[in-house]
Amino acid sequence: MKVQGLHSSGNVRLAADIGGTFTDIALFDDKTGQLTFSKTLSTPDRLVDGISSGVVKAGSDYASANLFLHASTVAINTMLERTGAKTALITTDGFRDVYEIGRINRPDAYNLYFQKHKPLIERALCFELKERVRADGEVLTPLDEAGLAALSEKLDELGIEAAAIMFINCYANARHEKRAKALLTKHHPSVFVTASHELSQEYREFERCSTVAANAYIGPKVRRYIGEIDDHIRKAGFHGSFLVVQSTGGLYESEQAQTQCVRMLESGPAAGVIGTQSLCRRLGIKNAIAFDMGGTTAKAGVVYKGEALTTGAALIGGYAKALPVQIAMMDIFEVGTGGGSIARADDGLLRVGPQSAGAQPGPACYGQGGEEPTITDANLILGRLGADRFLGGEIKLDVAAAERSLVKIGKPLGMDAIETADGILRIAATTMSYAVKGVTTERGLDAGDFVLVAFGGAGPLHAVDVAREIGIRNVLVPGAPGVFSAFGMLFSDLRYDYVRTHLMQLADAPFDEIEAVFKELEQNGREAIAATSVKPHKVAVKRALDMRYVGQEHPVTVELPMRVFQKQDRTAIKLHFDNDHMQRYGTSAPNENAEIVSLRVTVAGLMSKPPQEKIGKGTSTPPKSASTGTRKVWFDGRFRNTTTYRRTELVAGNTIRGPALIEEHASTTVLLPGDRMTVDDYGNLTIRVAGAR
């Protein structure tokens, strides 16, 4: 990995990941092989300024880039914080309350204070329109265009900014949705209009409705945001392709991101999983957990048998009050625990998160006016962070301010600053372990069989604590972990996912119909890739089926090799399904009949990747230049003299035993007593965890 000065014109791939606290930049020069990183505080008032600051800090400019890759939390934050547009929902006559009723999930049956989900669109702005299509696509009632014209005028009077269209069986025949969108767009060119069939061609009207409602709700803000970035970088001399990371980790054009905004909900975390997948392939690791802890949240995703696991739907906002989004995305579990998560005393208990201090004012130790204690303040007081070494010394941390904030919440609980800080880190580790369990144990996987790949600015600080909590024996910290999600974007490919509901019994499924649907979806993907401004070197196609046993309600997505379709091998398809069902639920029914619910296709345009270079080799003893002294760090209930190391001076083969701290520009790796770390050939820190449960 080379990190040095200005890049030659027009050869640079520029990747920018905006988080709630920091903005990360990765630049790769295709011609020279130079790889450069930078990290700056995010600028909430005008996010593009944080990107520009990071690019300058990395020693480059927009004019030097031919490819701009971007991931952001703006879409999901707009949804979670309820700061979206005034939105109307237009649906089939008689189905106005589909969105309001939902699935009536009740995860806690005995909770007297339970509250169901709150729609993004209030009921008063949900409108019905006469039209009806049967589940087989036959039109029963034509679209009432006169009624739509009258409704169009009403939307204008109400000051509607966005409109979501969801007709009941449009997944089987989208003619009415297409016509309604065309008419609304013609009469209201400034209104963001979106139709459900553009996002999902599956049955389940509530999930489809929730998806298009979310897209409409966040649409105006995301469209404006992407447009502002595009305008800014073009004026600054950028003439290349602007691509956005989807929730699958794949890339799509910025123009598409401005209309199908919901596809970028988890763009930042997804890029980190893609980076983990690439790293695992290089190192020959089959199973890994991508653990990303930033300033606001901690996220976990899974690489299983060499492939990043995805899902066809996700719940946004927690299970109890969640709103479903029915699109392909990385299977990620997220908790509100990051370096900026605020700790508080609540009813005699110490609690941490999900509220975050963000970039402004930030943790108390940032000295920007923040007075509430955070996880970062706790790490500073316990010696895990050096006050003069944060971000390579760019930010000087205020120890006294951190201590004052901790004393303020610890005193009512009868604890001093040290005890409070220790409690904060213990709670944080337990909370973050839930994210890891959410993508392993709850998916039928044994977390102990996986390597925990830790990244994000705070990930390496807490990785071993989390690993010990749930019995993970091996942790890996990649190079430049603080900007790893931005780095992961450089390994993303163009990607388009399609799904279509097509109910049939496996026993007599017509393979000619199945093949026809697959071919149509694959052709859609090939055409989408051909229309992009970037030309991949190869197009790859994957197929999957959503399947269930006859009588079941919910299907399992089964990825299948092409040969089972070529051979029309029903037995092999059934065996794959039985095995996946066993893994997910711990049971299967080989003698029961199965049925196919939906057909899925992923079409990827494979792009060239930056090389991952080996570093110099040494002995097991780190060079003297790597040692930066000692400081007192809190371990096992007492302060211990702990050696600190400069990561950039370590070479392959070096071994360090805990307790120890390994510091670098945007992160610090903590080795607990008994841990053993070895630097591998590529500069990754491989940690053998002591005391894992």
C-alpha cells in the first residue's frame, strides 16, 4: 500500500463515505498504484464540504478523478429521524389502510405499553383510486384517469412534495402504475413520483407499500443531496462517472440513486462488508463477520463460504416499530453504539446510547462544547486513547472535560469517573455483541466459527471485548481500519437485483416458464449495465429461488448454481432448499413437498480492483522504531503499564502479546492481557483472543 502525494490527472478513483461523525476518503491511482486515505469531521450543515476537505487533505482534487464513488447515511437518517417530505400515498380502491394496519407484529405479548409502527405517511394523505388487476395480471377494472386528474388537483392544494403509487397486484401487471405515474409526473413535474413496481415486483402488499412510501418520503431530500454533490464536483473540475453504493454493496448511477433512493439506505455499512469479502478472498478466509464501529453506530454483516450474505427485505427502525423495506440489501444488524454514543444515568441505572453526540458538538473531550459523556470519553479516561495522538495528533483531546462529564453521571450512581468509564465500555461491548449475534446465531450460524474483521474508527478499540463476549477466537484488523468502508467501495462492482413473484409447486414447475422469467430479468440487468457510464470487464449472473414447504407462509431464499436449471434437476433444487432451511431454522422436511414463491436474479458488472500488496518481513520481535513508550491503561480492574506501538513501523511476522495498544492515524487496536497478535504478510493484525467464552 503506497501513500504519498498528488495523483496524475484522470487516473484516480475517489471514494467518499459520509458518516454521522466522520467523513472518510479513499483514493486509488490506477496508473501509479498509489493508495491514499484521509478522515475529517463530517459537516452536517453542508455535507459536501466534508468531502471536499477530505479530498484536499488526501492531497488530491476532483479534477484528478475519473470515478467518484459515494456512500452516505442521508437516506436512512431521513427515514429514522422522520425529516422527509410531505408525502401522499395513492392506492387501489378499498386498500387505503394496508399501510396503517401492517402485519400487527407483537414481539412482546405482555408489554402493556407496546406501540405499533408509525407510518411515514399519515392516513389523511392516503388516497384511493378505482382500478383492479387480478393476481394473474388480468385487468378487472380499468384505471380511473378522471379520478386521478381530480386527485392530482387535490395534491396540488395540499402542497404535496412526493407521491407514492402502490396498486394491489401491480407485481403481476404494472400497466396501471406506469400510466398513473406518467400522468402525475406530467401534471406535477416538481413532485417526486415513485411507483412500487419500480422497486419490487413481489407480492405482499404491505411490504411493497412500505417500500414505495419510504422511497417517496426520502426521495426529495436524497435527490437534492445527490444533485448538490454532483453539481459541486462538476464545477470543481470532475468529468468522470459518479456512482453510488447500494445497500447490496453494488454500485449504480447517481441518476438512478435520485429516483430509487431507498436502494442506498445501508450504503456505508454495505461497502464495509464488500471490503471484508475482498480481504477474505485474498487471505483464504471462508467465514468472517464484518464488524464496523464508527462514531454513531456499530454494524455487523457476514461473509459465509466466501460470499457476503444478503437479504430480500429488512426492517428499518427496530423490530417492534419497524417499517419493512422489500428490496435486496446486505444482511446487516445495527445497534446505536458508536464512539459518540452518549452515556446517562436513568432511574438509577447506567445506560449507553442510542443518542449520539455526532460531529457537533461531539464527545466532551473534543472541546467543542459537548458536556455529555460518550464512549470516546470513557476510552480516553481509561488510557485506551492517547490525548495527544487522536487522528494522528490532529485533534487534541481534553482529559479534564471527559472526566467532568463522567463524574456528572457517575455521582448519582455512587461511582467515580473510572468506575463509570469502565461500566460504559462493558455495556457497550454487550450491546455490540447483539449486532454480531443478530447476523450469526439468529441465522443458524455459530459465531465462534467466524473471524471477526474489525474496522471503523472505534472497531479495533472494542473488537476483542466483543469477541470475548460471544466466544470468537480470532480477530483481524485490516490496514487503515478507520477508513475501511471507503476502501471497500474500491472493490464494489456494478450490480442490479431483480425479483418476480411466480407461485408454483416444485414437483410440476414448468422449467420453460422459469427459464423465460430468468432470461427476461437477466436481460434487464445486462441492459442496465450497458447503459452505465462505466464499462465493466465482465458481466456475471447469479440465480436464486424463494422457496417454502407447502403450507408455510414465509420462504427461504436459496442460491442455486446454473447447472440445476440446465439439467432441470428438481431433486437438486429440493436438496439445496432442505439444507438451507435446516441451517436457518434447525429443522427440515425432506419428505414434504416444496413450492417456489419468487425468482431472483443478480447481474453484476465486474470492475478492476486495486491490488493488495504485501509488506516487508521481519522477525517476531517488533523493530525498536515501532515502540512509542508506555502509558497506564485500565485492564481487569486496575491500571497497568501498557506498551504502545506505531502500526506503520510494524512488519510481517512481528508478534505482540497483550496488554498492548497499537496506534495508527484513525484508530487504535487494543490487545487485552493474554491476547496474541501477529502481523500477516499484507500488514493485517491477526489476533488470537484469550479467554473467549
